[in-house]
Amino acid sequence: MKKNWGKKISLFAVLSVMVVFCVCARKSQVLLAEAKQQDETVLDGVYIEDISLAGMTKEQAKVAVGAYVEELKTRVVTFGAVEEHYIAIVAGDLGLTWTNEEVIDEAVALGKDGNIVERYKAIQDLKHGNKVYDLELAFDKELIRNVLEEQCTAYDVPAVNYTLKKTENGFEVIEGQTGLAVNVEESLTNIYDYLTTDWDFADASIDLQVEVTQPKGDEEQLSEVSDVLGTYTTSYAASSAARCKNVENGTSRINGVTLYPGEEFSACDTMKPFTESNGYYPAGAYLNGKVIESIGGGICQVSTTLYNALLLSELEITQRSSHSMIVDYVEPSMDAAIAENGGKDLKFVNNLDYPIYIEGYTANKKVTFVIYGVETRDSTHKVSFESETLSVTKPNGEVITTTGSQPVGYIDVQKAHTGYTAQLWKIVTENGVEVSREVINKSTYSASPRTATVGVATSDAVYAARIQAAIATGSIDTVKAEVAAIKAEEMQAAQQQAAIQAILEAQQQLPVEQP
């Protein structure tokens, strides 16, 4: 009996041990699960900026910080441009991005990585203070540059130099204006550095880098400009009405220019574009040895007149071209051609120590330019210019071309042009004695034969034969005579036809008697 009781006690002990073992195993699993969960979440007291990551998994932390970054994209950043003008834009439009996402891994691993001492120290540090990680951001520099160039520079104020205005009572000084302009590159650097290192993630205001440009000149300096350094006049009395308007328009665009020492002037840039909307008309101009109708024809007389005034003022000519063929309003080598699309221009530099003023005006079909400045040359110093013809090339023969786009009776005759080579001498005298003589340019002008373009379109075989026979002679005057004869016959025939038509119409108007 006692033996059986002992067995029962042993069985109970075994069962008790097994129960205890199972309970312990279950607790171990729970503890392991809790430990594993703790290994996957952030400890208390860990932050990224102001965002608490306590108890968050890696994915939850990324979502939380990502949402914060999206919120930052709505922050308003204001750029202070020129003269109290401000440009406001949200940070997201400047390309804001989060660049250190790996900080989430560091936050999760804090207190779990390293040896036992390192882990213990990290946990103890959190008990005494929070661990705060930085949020690192980047921005798109090109987007920032676009805002600066397209919006901020719109408020730039250009520098305007002091200038002169000629009046009936002399010269009036027009006050200049200080220039203010955003320095795009320096402003871009300042903005990027601030937003990526000093920004507190609130709405921000950033002053841009503005450069100040002082205007050239002042009233005292310009008040000294009063002496005539050089003046020149040419006539355009034989010009068509359209060419006259072009000369007058081009002259008015140069009139009133104030040029400071060291500055360069371009006649072409000042007078162009040569368009009808800019006040120019179609008039005669040279092209490939012919005179054609071109908008702005005649403006070369403006630049030529200015050229000679500049020579007499002894200003530095930096670019000058001769015409392709000779002109009749100045001597050879005294002209200065302009071609907007051909690279021909008249340019000069104010190589004097004082500003100059260019006056240009037209009157009685004459164009005049006067250069004013401060005369520093000796009163006995005189300058003159002489044109020397080196060679002459006579035009050869006559050239007749036909066109089927014009009727018989049409003829366009271009006069012949003699070819020249010439050079221009500058002669300086002092006290009436020549002290220097030098060649300042050499020019070549092409010879061009007399030409005619003749219309040959007709349904009249007789007229066709007659005009072809005239063309075959090679004589422009013969063709002109035949064209004149054909025109006269056509006019006579038209008049006869008109007379017959008039008689017929009159007969139709006579009263009809009834029987």
C-alpha cells in the first residue's frame, strides 16, 4: 500500500515539473517575441528633428518623416528682390527632397547594435536626454535659378547714364539713374546654403544679392561739352520721296547720342531694324551690281555723312566699309556703307578724355552731323581729307535679260557704273604748315555694265517677233525704242477701241420710233 502511494507521489512530481516547464517555455516565447518586437522598433526618446519615433517600426518611421517632408514642401519662401519687390514661392516648387533616409536605420538600431557596453550606454543616455537626428534636405538649383531669372530679375532697374539734350538755348543735362540688378549666381548660392544648412523649417524670407551700378557722368562733367569738334553735310536733293524719308528717319535715330570715353558706337545697331514698322520705306539700294528696291534704301548716306564728321573730329574709327559700287554724294573712299545682314557697319570709339554729343538733322534735303565735345587740340591744328583715285575701270558692253513674268512693253534699265580704286588721305597742318599726311583707307568699287530686263510675255505673235528681233541686236536703246513703239501702238489701238465702244453706246441711247 505504501509502495503505491509513493508511485503516485512520483507521478505527481513529474506532472508538476512538466507543467512548470510548459509555463516557463510559454513565458520564454512571449519574452522572446517582446524582445524581437523591441529590436524592430525605435526606443523612447529618439527623434528626427521634432518628430518622435518612439515605438515605431522602420516603415512607420519612414512614413512619419515622409509626411513631415511633404508638409515642409508647403512652406512659403520669399525672395527679396530689387526696391522692396518680393517673390513668394513654396519650397516644393524649389525641388525640395529628403536626402538622408538612412537615418531611419540608425534610429531603429540605437541601443541594439554594438557590444553590451555600447548598448547599455545608449539606453542610459536616452534616460538622461533625447537623441535627435538631423533631417537633411536638398533643392534643385536649376529650379531656383529659373525663379531668379524669370521672376526676380523682372524688377531689375537698368543704369541710365547722364546724357545731354540740345535745345535752342544750348545743352541741357538729363539726370541719370542708378542701376540695381539681382546677381543670379551669388543669390542662388546664398539661397541654397541657407535652405540646406540654416533653415528652421518655418516660412522663410531671404534677401537676394543685388548689385548696384552707378550711372556714368554727372552734371559738372557734361556741362563742359560745348565745342564743335567736326561737322559734315551731304545733299539728297535728287532722291525719291521714299529715300528722303529713310535718310530723315535714320538721322533722327542717331541724333542726341551721348558717348563717354572708351565707349563704342554702332551706326547699324542704332538705326536698325530696317523695317516698315520702324519707319523705313522701300527705296534704291545696291545688290549684286544692280540697284534694287530695299526697305531702308538710303540709310548709307546717313552713315557716310556721320563718317566724315567723325574723321574731322579725329575720333577712332573701328569699322568702316565702302560700297560695292560708287556713290555720287561723296568722293571715292569718303563713303561708309551699312548692311544689316551683310556685316557692313560704321563703328567708332570715343578715344577722347571727355564725353561727346552727336547732333544729326535734316533740312532742305541736306543731312548734317555735328560732333560736340571739349576741344583740346591747338587752335592752329587743322585737319583735312583728300580722295585720290588710283585706277578706273570702264564698264564693258551692255547686258539684256528677258523675263516671261512681265508683258511685252516692260523694260527696266540699270545705268552703267564705272569701277574705281581709291584711297583717302588725312592731312594735318599746324600754323598753316603740313605736319603729317597718311592714308587712312583704301576702297575698291566694282564696275557694272548697263543692263536691261525686258518683258516678253504676249499672245501676239507679231509683237513677240518684233521684241525678240530688237533684243537680238544687243542694243538696249534699240529695245527701248521698240518697246516705246509697241506701247504707242497698243495705246492707239486702245483709244480706237474706246472710240468705237463710245459710238455703239451712243447709238443704243437713240430713241426708237414706233410705226
